[in-house]
Amino acid sequence: MRSTASRKKNKKNFNKGRKGVKKKVGDRFSKKEWWKIKSPGMFKQRLFTYSPVNMTVGKKLSTDSMKGRVFEANVGDLNPGYQANTKVKLIVEKAEAGEDEKIAYTNFYGLECTRDYLCSLIRKWHTLIDVFVDCKTSDGFLMRFFIVAFTASQEKQKKGSSFAQRRQVKAIRSIITNIMTKTCKKSTLKELVGKVLGDELIQQMEEKCKNIYPLENLTIRKVKSIKRPKIDFNQLNSIQTESEIAGRKIEKNQEEEVK
């Protein structure tokens, strides 16, 4: 323990804090510029958000710091009037800084279903079948798909449970994997996004698996981008051109329930 005499000799007053030059606190956003983020052509809402970026200083360009950023948006916000149970990830691959406006062009990076939607699908006394597939598109994008399906109760069924046997689950997984790989090989990334967000691919899987065991609530719950080729501006321009709106429209009955 220190004596009272040693405390008196110490001239520094530690209670008031150390002496030094205080940092100047300024407005951080004064050195930033705002960029418009543009979504691909299969969405209605093209300019869907803004993002702040540090201004160009020396060799550090604002366009370089903008490239590679990933934005997440709901399909219902990008396409008003469509189902909002899916979140889409978009990556910036091209940034143009003009005098009037600064626009960043995005490409598809992945998607994921919302947690509350996935939780609403789970049922007791039914078999949950989970599948993941790695496949490459015709323009060189390696994607990983996570698909979930549930067994449905059959017609004139007396028992309460609807459990599938192990061999049936194995056969259903192989059918889903084959359909997914075939559609991937034939499609570009732009065409694949439209098929994944639509109903055609899911209906095709349900129709093929019906002979083994009837399924319900078959959903592509997640898509990840594993490997991407070098930036091809022809591919980026094609995905930016306006096309058919991707997604599932909300029916009138569903709109009334939401209201």
C-alpha cells in the first residue's frame, strides 16, 4: 500500500485523465459520396437503394471500393405484388462514376428463404427431405442449391402419419439432383434465376416424385455462389437488360389475408 506522503509527492492527477491533444471530431459523411445501386433486369424496382462510399483520394478510387459489395433485398420489395418470402443477395460488379450521377450495377449472388416462412412449412408426422446440389451454369457460374421437401398425406389414407421409407427418400433425392443439374447446364445465370424464383421448376420436381411418394411445400430454400468466373461485361449487360419479372405473384386470396 502507498503511504500518504508518496501520494502527495506525485504531481500527476490521474483522476482528470492524461494530458494530450484531443482528436477533432468532424462529420464523417462530409468525405463520402452517395451511389445508386441498380438491380438486375428481372426485377421491377431497378434503383432499389443508395450506399455511401469514400471519395476518391489519390490512387484509392471510389469505384474500386464500391466493387464487390453485397446487398440483400426482399423479392417483395424488388417486385411489388409478388411473394415476399425470399431474400436476394446482389453483388456489385460494375461501377460508373459520371458527373451527374454515380450508379453501381449488380449481379445475382444468392438467395435465401425467410426464417418465419421455413418454420411455417414444418409439420408433425411428415418426413422432411433435405437435398443440396452443386451444379454449373452454361456461362460458368458454380452454384450450390439447398432444397427442402415434405411428404404429403395420400388419398384415402387411414393412418395419421405420412412417413417415407429410406429407399423412397433416396430415390426422391436422386430425382431432384438430376433435374437441378440438367436445368443448370442448359441455362445461363439470368435464366436460372427466373426458374428458381418461379413455379415451373418446383412443379416439375413434384410431378416426377409423385410416383415414388407425393410431396408438398417443395422449396428451394437457399442458393449460394461457390465459384464465379472473371467479370464478363457481355454477361453483365445481358442480366441488366429488362426481361420477364421473376417470382411468384400474390393471389387475391393471399392479398386479402395480408390486409
